[in-house]
Amino acid sequence: PKPQNPAIQIIIISYASDFQTQKSTHKLGLELAITGNSAGVGLWNFKNAAKMETTAETFPVWETQPVAIDTSNLEYKFIMYDEHGNLEWEDG
């Protein structure tokens, strides 16, 4: 179904991983997510962030499942995390 607000669009977020933090660059064993000021990417709450996936064939490109986000004033950051819940937020 099409969202009622024209600023809300259903998209797949794609990201070529050159993700870096002060601690590390993206490496095997870490997962990637995106969060921000739109409900579709979790409203800055990691637990509700849009998880991203990659495969051996598509790495370093990561993609979300389709998400509905308000694109009129979107702010976001990428997050690396591990199975223990340790987080590293994108710099900047």
C-alpha cells in the first residue's frame, strides 16, 4: 500500500561499506544497520534500526529490506554491531 504522506517513500537502502569509526573499519563478524529520525529506520533506537544484509557475492554492498521512511528531512547514521550487542556508530 502507498503511504498517505507523499514525503514517505518505501525504499531499499543500499550502502557500499567503507564504514569507518574511530575504532575500526567494517570487518567480518560485524553486522550493519541504519537508524535515524524516521520510524522506518528506528527513530534513533538501535533495537528498531533497519538491519542491513550482504552476501559473499554482493559484499561490500549492504541493503535493507524495503522500509517506509520520511524523506523530507531524513537524518541517519550507520551502526556496526556484533552478536554481543556491542555498537559502533558511524563517525560524524
